[in-house]
Amino acid sequence: MESNNTPQSKSKKGILIAEDEAPIRNFLTDLLINNYQIFVASDGLEVKNCFRYFGNRINLVITDWQLPNTDEEELVFWLRKQNESLPILLITGHEGKSNLERLLSLELVRKVSSRFKSFKKNTYHSYLHHRNTCFG
């Protein structure tokens, strides 16, 4: 569980990024950190701990659908219980899972893309190349 807690970041809206793959988590953090206060978690337990400590500063959760140490559906309901209006974006490559489809139909979550995993990996590699070229 990490946060970019600086005096400037406390005035920014907060985003909790929950992703177990470090390159993807780092890519999303780098992408958003200039405009948002970022909190990161790599599994379901860290999501809950982060939300317990910083929930009043988290305005959006971006989460992988399959995180270690959690039942995905239970985590969504737990987050919703903490803050019923909290926007939750799911990152998933899994189609047709009945519990995912049920959460989507109840409008408890929004799905970013069913192919986001492979897109993110390709984008991340392009980003690293660009970052290394620009910042050497």
C-alpha cells in the first residue's frame, strides 16, 4: 500500500489503483500522478487497508478484476458499503463471468475494456521506450 502524500497531492482528487502486475500498476500511476493523488494496492487486503486509512481522499477505484487475496465480487460490495457513490472501474480480459455480468447489470461497476490487459502491456512498452528516449 503506497501513497504519494505531499502537501500538493492532498488537494488533488484521489485514485486507488489496485493491480497485482507491477508494470501495469506503475504505468497507470505514472499516467495519472501529475493530476491526481495516487494510492496503490497489489491485492484485495491492501485495497481494504488503503481504503480504511485513506478512504475519505479516494474518489475513484481502478481495479483489476482478479486480484490475489480477495473474492472480486465481495471486494466490490465491500467498497460500495464504504462509499455507495464511489466510482469503480474494472480492468478485465474475462468475458461472460456471471458475477462480473451481474455487477455490471446492477451498475455497481464500469468495465474499462475486455482487452485492456494486452493493450496495457503494449502501451506500457511503448511508454517505457518514449520515457527513456525523452528523459534518458
